[in-house]
Amino acid sequence: LDGGASQHETFDPKLECPVEYRSLFGSVPTKIPGVHFGAQLPQMAGLADRMSIVRTLTHEDGDHGGATHWMKTGYSWPEEFKGKAPVIPQQNPSIGAIAARYFGPTDAAGMPRYVRVQSNHGGYPGDDAAWLGAAYSPLRTHVGRGDTLLENMGLRIEAARLEDRRALLAQLDTLDRRLDSSGVMQGLDDFGRQAMRVITGPAREAFDLEKEDAKTREAYGPGLGQELLLARRLCEAGAGFVTLNNGYWDHHGGIIPGLNQLTPPLDKAVAAYVNDVTSRGLLDEICLVITGEFGRTPRLNGGPGRDHWAGTNCAVFIGGGLKMGVVIGETDSKAAYPTARPVSVQDYMATLFHVLGIDPRIQYHDRFGRPRSMVESGEVLGELV
């Protein structure tokens, strides 16, 4: 939820607060006893027994760039940049890039392991592979914006002619890769092999939403709904990690019309997804996570709106073999800070690694040859396993 969705209006409404703090839309009871969601999420509330909610995800960076990097890589910016406005290059590999490194950039059928579905808002740095190598950055695509990916994924010459060209290229290319300390040539080689597997395999079908049943497409709704449906198709076809940026949820002012525009489509899309994967027997096979880079200030400003707030944020886990119907953590009376069970970003990251079947303590060597831990201090959320 790019820009940082309000915890008060989504998953921690706090209706007992004074009016200047509480959810602007009221709340709705969920299928988890005693738990309420914001009133604009009635369909999700009705399916909450197939979700688990973390209400105390917390870090210390109230700037979009640094917070996005923290949430997508598990690591904060260097101290001198933390909380500052300028956007700096990505410092650590993203969770998706680590998955691509662990499993390989594509599977045997040519399906990309890591896909980034681009939205209208491009988002802040955090999705790429950084020092792991460009081959593990995501394949980027769009939905409904004239994207040429499907066209480019098809063969434009006969397969035999393509094979002849590949053989000729191999004969002409005599560069000793050991002489390239930058790793650029290795990255190009990896990209070439990955592209070849994609265009000669069945992956193209998964990217084509026209192959999906019309009733299912309608159930998900437009915009985010179609992006989430594409993500389901990609995961079903073998993608290991798909990320979507939805928004923009940065409501310093105009929070009422802003949420009127964004929250009902989120509710519709997620409810359709839950029902869809349940009917397909995929609920335990795919884990959907909903979160943003941070939460919003407890007290409403005069906009009305809510400003940046790193003190507490919500995350929703759906499926993936995790325990459902669980609520982790409690916040204070104004949903400002955790009062029980604070969850760090590294805990969140370790839990995603658990779902993916990756040892959270796995290490990879950086460009200087130093072993780097992908998760240094986080622990899997025991309430979910």
C-alpha cells in the first residue's frame, strides 16, 4: 500500500479513541472474535478467519524512501540518511531478489521467479537486487497500460533459425569472463539465458489475462484487482515472488476522498482473491501479504489527514501454510505504539523466508567477497507457524 496506509482506517480502528484520533469511517466486526476492521473493508472482515493480522510492525524511519527500502529489503538506510528526504540508491537486495537468487531467475519452464507489477506510481527504490547482481532483479510488467511484454515474449523467427543464431553467437563470443571484475558481462549472460527460457517456454500464457475466465476478472475488479489476479496467475504458474505497488496512500490531507477511492477496490480485490485461491485449493500454496512502508499519525490534522508514522504499522498475511485467524500484537489506546509483541521488519522478513522455504540465516557474498546475512536478527513469528 504505497505511501503508507492508515492503521486507524484499515486494521486497527480504535473507535474508543477521542474523535480526533479514531477511524473516520467507523468499524465493522470480523470473523475473528473481538476484532474489528475499518468499515470500508466489510468483505475482508467477513473472510478474516482466513487471514492473520500483525498490528505492531514497527521501525524508525518516517520517510517514504528509507521506509520503503526497510520494508522491501529488511534493512534501513545508513544512519546518515535515515529520515531524510533525498532518495539514495538501493543498498541491500530485496526479499524477492533473494528468492530469485536462491531458486534461480527462472524455473525449468522459463517462468520468471521474481516479477514486479508496475503501477501508476513508480514507487521508491527497494525492489532490485543491489549487489546480488542484476540477473536477480524483477521482471517488470504492467496491466492495462499498453504494455508490450506479451508481444516481446513471443518468438518472431523460426525456432531453428534462433538456435542457429545462438550457436553463432557462442562461436564469436570469446571474451574471458574472468577479466570482467565488474560482473557486467556475467549479468548480460544471465539475462540472455533467462530471456531465452522465457520466450521459448510456456510462461507467456501466465501473463495473458485474456486467458482468464471473464467472471473471475469481473470479481476482482479493475486496477488493483487485475494486478492481483495477474499475481495469482503468475504464482500458480511457478513464479516465486510477485510484488505489487498500490496507491498512492499518502493522505496528509483529503483522507476521506482518498480512502473512498482506494479502500473499496482493495476490499473487493482481496476478497475475490481469497475466494478464488480457496476454490482452487491454493490458499496454503500462495501467501499474500498486505502492508505499506509505515502507518499514519494517530491524531488527525486539519486536512483532514494523517502524516507519516513509523511507530506502528499493520501487515496482513493470507495463506501460505501459516496459521490463520490470528492477531499479533496490541497497540496503545491511540494506535500509536506497540504495547505488546512489537514486530520488527527483520521478524517480518524471516517469516516470509519461512513461507518460501529459505533459511533466514542464509548468507551471500557481496561485491567485495564478504559474506552477508540476509536476516541478521529477525525471528519467524511463532504465532503463525
